[in-house]
Amino acid sequence: MAQVKPMEYVLKMAGKRRVTLPHQIVSTLKLAEGDRMSIVIHSPTDIRLVRYRLPRKDLMTPEIRKELAERRREIQEGAPLISLDTVLKRAAAKRAAVKAAAKLNPRVKLQEAQGATE
């Protein structure tokens, strides 16, 4: 997403804890009806509204699931947010490194297979 100039809006909570987002926020985040959003609270003064996207199930491998679980743990421990694309690229890089090591040492492949079943 392109850099945007910082904006500030005052929102009022309506009945049933509903909040209406201003048009500028909706258009900046390219939101449509039915889209999901995540509210990420870093501190009482650092609260972020983030577009939430579910990853395609057909692309979710055990390695990616493990990487995402690890990343969730890091975030809970205070690590800065990074994009899902970055997380997936890191997972792919780790997988490529394991494959390269397996070519050099066949025992690595066996250890990796045993680790995946645990």
C-alpha cells in the first residue's frame, strides 16, 4: 500500500457499539461491504485498523502454518507488525535453505521430516 499522509478522525460510537468509518478511511483502505478488519492495539495510544485477509486454504502448507503461529507469538511478545507477504517470503526462504541443506546432507531431510510430524 502506498504511503499516505497521516489523518485523524473523531468517531462516535452508536448503539450496539457500532462505529461508522469516514469515506476517506474506506477509500484509503480500499474496503468494500463485507470486508473484515482487524484492530491491533499496541498500547492505549497506538491503535491500528488493518484490513484483514484470510489466506487461501489451498496455499496453506504445514510450514506456512508453523511460520504464522510463530509470528503470532512474536507479535504477542511485542514484535513490530510486518506484512503477510513478508512473513510468507521468510517462510519460503527458510524452506529453500532447508532444501539446499538437504541436497548437501541427506540426514537433514530425514530430520526435517521427523520435525514436521511432531
